[in-house]
Amino acid sequence: MQGDEEIAVKVRKLHREAFQQQHKLHHGDIIQYFGDGTLSVFQSSVEAVECAIAIQKALQKEDLVPLRIGLHMGDIVFDGTDIYGDGVNLASRIESMSTAGAILLSGKINDELKNHSSISTTTLGFFDLKNIAEAVEIFAISNEGITIPNPSELKGKQNLTHKTIAVLPFLNMSTSKENEYFSDGITEEIINALARIKSLKVTSRTSSFFFKNKNIPIKQIGKELNVSAILEGSVRLSGDTIRITAQLIQAQEDFHFWSETWDRKLENIFEIQDEISLLIAEKLREQFGHFEIQDHLVEKQTNSIEAYECSLKAKFHFNKWNPEDMRIAISLYEKSLELDPNHTESYLGLADCYGFMATTGFMPYEETWQKTAQLTNKALQLNDQVAGVHFQLSNLAFFISCDFEESLKQANKAIEIKPNYVEAQQFMSFLYIISGETGKSHKHLDIALSIDPLSQETRFYNAYIHYMLEDFTKSLDLLDDVLNQNPKNIPAHSIKCYCLLKLGRYDEVLTYFDNIPPEIIVRGDKMGLSALAYAFKKDEENTETYLNQLLEEAKNPEGFRANSYLFLLYGVLGDKDNAFEWIRLWNENSSFLLLMHFADPLVNPIKGDPRYLEYQKTLYPKVIKHQPLKKKKALLDKKSVITNTNRLLNFIHEEEPFLDPTLSLRSLSDQINIHPNQLSWLLNESIGKNFSEFINHYRVEAFKNMAKDPKNAHVTLLGLAYDSGFNSKTVFNTYFKKETGLTPKQFLKTLD
């Protein structure tokens, strides 16, 4: 017991010293001590976060002091003794839901950190917190040495009412099954259009198409994809006419809150896509809260409908990810370009096809990548605002030019244009992890996982990052899951063998290739992994044998895989001179192999050499300079807020537009002469309700007044609801219960 007390005194002393020292350095004031806890205030959000990071690191240098930290920025009241207010309440809730070693913060604090590249954060999702009216998005500091809790560990109720949507594959209702390419293409075009909205998180094609032709309940799909809304639809193509139907579903409750049908001429396909995408975005904004929407989400690609159809067919085959379909896609893209030599999307699609064939070895490597570069540059000349062009330029910079700086720059540009671009988010995560920026890598991986949770590619990147962080057991579990889904995933087999080696399971690696499909065995991989296994086993004779085989194989023009294993083998053996000679040669030759393997855990024995740090600085420059951004101005100034609020409320009371069941945010904005983005902002940021909550409040009140009027005694409950402006029984019941706490029938009984 005495020993425990001595430890407690030591821990408390360490805690107080660290807090007082760091608060002084970061201009913070400790207002109160609560046992082992404190309540502090700072002059800026950045200083508060920097202080929190310093304290967590200081308390982990000696005996671990378990500490949770929660941060928020808001108004407080300090009467000289006590401090209270909403800011204190929310900071306290955030701290209480945390885990030891973590620093959690509100979205308000996170917004203040966007120009500070030394501080990395990652979102943990939206949570319902006690005595806080709205769901709060919680972020975690992801700097090295700071614990990032799993959302499932947090002591808060995760909430799905944030702005997220999954577009399920539209059904092909045409008489010909061959038109499936068109319904798939329309689905993908809508996904891409919605993905352009920065504040809307859109599930990627891969995860959405996972549910194609599967009879799975909407609630389950919503839960697996972690989205608040699902879009379903169908496409019927008949000659030169097209019918598209679409319906939005609230995923958590599985009720339809909007549907529409379009009958148009095929020649107007791009206008239809733009109209559909804008209308979907509007309905989501009405239901889930404010975000700004551009005037157009779909641009006209081509005047040739035939060229467009060829490109959709090509994309259909490209998405099957095998060499046979890839060759079909190439011929279709080429036909599309014959019909329209300026079709940017076909140049980019063709470049993607050749990139796949080069990377997988089904076409000559250098020659095919050169063709990819030519096609990409042509697409760039035609349209430099296509995210896919910059993503392809990023790949070319990495795999052809060995230019890490340019690769990172282009990938970042792709994300600026299209924040929901999962492939670019994956690649940014990869670039940051190989350059040692763990926090930034996690940030981009988390985004990729949130918008593409079911993709085997995203899961592979997740496994790879765990491998690079030397969490080999976790990486192995993730890789097994990837390989269960796709036993022919060559990179997954390679990284799995690396994990087995680091876990000391050398004999499993030596026999590994006996149990995988022979058509995916790469000669250089088998040879190199055998060499590494024998090196770990300290079997000098076999190591020497395989080393010589690798040296011989590396002389071949296509022996780059064997060459990469030479570096890994030198690293495992601790043969620093040969390892750095390899680095020198491949640096001079500008090979991506150097960027790929330089930071691999297998070469840990050479990382203490001063030469390693020098090369690291050269290979991975800190290239993305975060320019200070002007704080985004509110869409309305204070005077305009008052003016427009009064105009809106007067119009609502005098004209009762809510009685019109077709009323939309856009139509209401037209009636009061304000831009839809401004009205959305006014409702959500000033009045505190989204459009549906605001309008349905008045509809509920109208229903209550009608129900009290004896003249309406003969009208059914549902009839009164429709007369009040509701056009759905489910929406009526949902909002009535939300507003009154009673069902409509229970309310009517109170009138008796």
C-alpha cells in the first residue's frame, strides 16, 4: 500500500511539473485543478494544441502517465473563481470520451489548424454528446507519438446524420442486357458529379458497386458504408430516348424522402446528369444541413453521343481489372477518339488502361509508360481541371521520373479538384508513409477508408501502412482478408511474406509459393524472398546462392524485381556499403524502386548510418507548402442576416409557402429573392435548422391548428397532414414525433 502511495505521489508531481512548464511555454493559464485533471485556457487554438502535444510526449518519457485531453474553442464566463459556459461543457464532453494518450478536439479547433503543417489530425466521425444539441465531429491529433483511438473505443454514441451518401448501381431496365454498361456508366457519372461537392462525402464506385445484384436491406448497406443517405435508381434506354428514375432514402430509418423520373432525348444526356446531380444535392442539403453547391456539377464532354457511348462501354470493361477486358477497353477508347479526337475522358481512360498493362507486366514496361505519358499530356492540354489527369501525372512522376516532389504535388492537385477521389487519397497516404510522415499518411488513409470501406485496394493500403509502422501482426490479418477476397493480388502476397519474415516465420516464406496460383508467381519475387528468408535464418550458404542468382537476374532488362530484392537483402544482412552503392546507382538512374523500398522495415539495420539521413532528405523533400488561407467569409454579413431573416419569416407567416408539398429550398429562395446557398447558410448557421426541419415545423403547427378546428372533424388524420403540406405519411409521422414528442394519434387524444 505504501509503495502504491509513493508511486501516486511521483506521478502527481510529474503531472503537475509537466503541466506548469508547458503552460508557461505556450501562454496558457491553468484555471482549476480537479484531482489529476485540469481546466485550462489559451490565447490561441494552435498554442493549446501544441501544449497538449508537448504534455502527452513529456508524460510518456518516463513511467507512463495515462492522460486524456479534450480541446474546444468557444465562449466562456470567468467570474474570478469559477469558469463555465458552452465552451467548457463541450471541451469536458470531448475529454471524457477520449482514451489514454490521445488528444481529441472539436471541428472548430480543427478548422484553425489547417494552415499548420506541423500538426496532423484525423476525423473519428460524428458523435452525440450529452447536453449538446447537434452531433459533433470529433478529430484526433495524429502526430507521431500521440495515440489515435479507434472510434469504437470512444465513449460517445456515433451519429450518422452527417452529410454522406452512397449511390447504388442503377438498375438496367432496358430490354437488352447489353445496355448494362449504360446504367453502370450513368451511376458512375452521378457519383463523380456529387464527389465534386467539397462538404459532401460520397462513397466511391468500388464500395457502392459491391452491392450490385445483392438483395441486402438498406439499413445494413447504410451501416456498412456509414452513410446517412442512399440513392437508388434505374435506367431504361430505348432508341434515342432515355428514362431515368431516382429516389433518395434515409438509410438509418429506411424511408424514402424524395423521388423523381426523367424522360428525355439521349442527345441531352449531359444536361440530364447535371440536372439529376444538382437536384440530389439540393435534397440532401434540405435534409441534412448546409453545404454550398456549384451552379453546375456535370460539364458536356462531347457533341458525339456515339463517342460517349463507346467511352462508357470501355469503362465498363476497364472496371473488370483483367488483361483481356483491358484490351477490349483500349479498342473502345480508340474508337471513341476516332469519333471525337478531343474527348478528354477517352484519352485519360486509355492512359489508365496502358498504365495497368505496364504495371502488371502484360505490356513492355518503358514503352507502355511512355504511351501513357503521351496520352495523359494530351488530356492535360484539353482540360487541366480534370482530377484524373493530375492523378495520372502523379503516377508518371513517381514510376517514370522518380520525382517524389512532383508526384506529391500532382496527387494533391487531384484532391483539390475532387476531394472524394479515393485513388488519389490512397496514393497520398502511400507517399506520406514512405517519406516518414505518419500523421499525414493516416489522415489520407482515413479519408480513403471512409469513402471506400469495402474496396480491397483501400484495405491493401491499410495493411501496407500497418506494415510500414511495424505492426506486422495487424498487417498480416488485414492482408489475409484481402487475399481471401482476391487470391491473385500479387502485392498482397509480397507484403504478407515481408510480415512473415519480420515475425520470424522464415520457413513459411520458403514454402509460400507452393500454395499460390502459379500464374501470379513472379520469378524475381520467389528468388528474392527465398534469399531474405535464408538471410534471416543465418544460412550463409543458401543466402550466397540466392544472392548470386539475384545478381544474375538483375542484369536482364526486365529484372527490376530481382534488383529491388538486392537492396532489401543488403539491408537485412547489414551490408551497408553494398546497400548505399545500390542507392547511389538507382538514384542516378532515377528509379521508382528506390522511392518504394528506401524506408522499408527490412532495411532497418542500415538506417542508423549518416548516409541514410542524407539520402532521405534528398529523396523526400517537404514539398507542399501550406499558404495561409484567408478565413472563409460568411455568406451573409450581420446586417444581411437580420434583413433576410425578417424577410423570410414575414414571407412564411404571410404567404404560408409550407402548405405547398412541392416547396424546395431553391423555390423558396426564388420567392424571397436570395441565392439558394445563402438561404441554406441562413437557415443552418443563423436560425439553427436545416430546410426540412424549418419547413416541417410550420407544417406540424398547421396540422395542429387544423386538427383543433371543428370544421375539419370529418377529415382523416392523413388528409389533414397532406393539407398541411406533407406529401409522405412517413415524413409526417417522423417530424410530428420529433416536434411534439407524441404520435399524431396521441396528440388528437389530448384534444378530447
